[in-house]
Amino acid sequence: MLSRRPVWLQSALVLCIALALSLHALAQDSPTRRARKYKPPPDTSHIVVQVLKKSTGKPIMNAAVVFNPSRDGKDLGSLEVKTDPDGKAIIDVIPTGSLVRVQIIANGFATYAEDYKIDEPNREILVSMVRPREQVSAYEDNTGKASTRKPGVQEPVKPAKPSTTPATPAKPAPNSPPAPTTAPQQ
């Protein structure tokens, strides 16, 4: 009888191990979720910004186009894209239904900024850049003032230097007696 008991225990142990392994394998397919629920990203819009010179209609290459999207009053960050040789900046990550401030900074042109409501899946924005104007003043009429600065790098205006020629001695007045001269003493 002693010899049968270990066999019976061994078979019961093997049966318990087999049952535990099968339950573990079945538990992998169970719908219990231990991680965070998956939330799909929001729908995004395809936005193309075309940047042109207003005077000639030619594209502006390498202009910085800054996108500042916000949704429900929450700022979603800033993204900067440079324009290609055709003057186009393309972006596909702005959520549909958001309000986007588009700022364009191009060398030699006035900075442009405008807010756009992005409701459609595809949006094209055409921007004509102008040369800088004079600074706006609240005290005078500012309509149509052209800039006094030329585009490109400019040296600061330096004041004129005073002349370095020696000053001529002042002549005595004609009615006054001549100044006495003293001879050197020896």
C-alpha cells in the first residue's frame, strides 16, 4: 500500500498542475483590462499655407509659419514649419475643430498673424506679405505710410563727427587796443 500512495499523490499533483496551466492560458483571453482605456487621437486637418509677395505674386521661400492651435480654450502648443521653394507650408497634425493662430515671419517683410477656425478636413490659406510700414502711432494718421528703412541689413546711423582742424585764433575787435606782448627775459 505504501507504493500506491505516492503514485496517487503524483497523479493528483500532475492533474493539479495541468489544471492550473490551462486556467492560466484561458485567463489570457479574458476581457479584464488592467491598463488605461485606449483613447483614439482626434481627427486632424490637412492645412496648406501659401506665402506670396504682394507686389509680385511670387512665392517666398524659407518663411517661418508658426501654428498656435487651441481647443476649448486650452492651448495645444506651437508648431513651426518652413515654406518650400513654392512658398507652401504643409501640416497634418492640427485637430479638426480647433482655433489656430497662424503667424508668418519672413526676412524683409512685415510679420503676419491671423486666427482661423479649422472645421474642415482640408484647408488652404493664401497670405500675401507686404514690406514693413512705419510704426503705428496713436497721435497721428497712419494710413499708407511706407517704411523709411530699406529691406536687408542696415548699419545704424552714426552722428557726424566734429571737424578735427585746429580752430583759428580769434581776431581782436577793431576798437580795442592791441594786447601787450611780453618779450622773453634773459
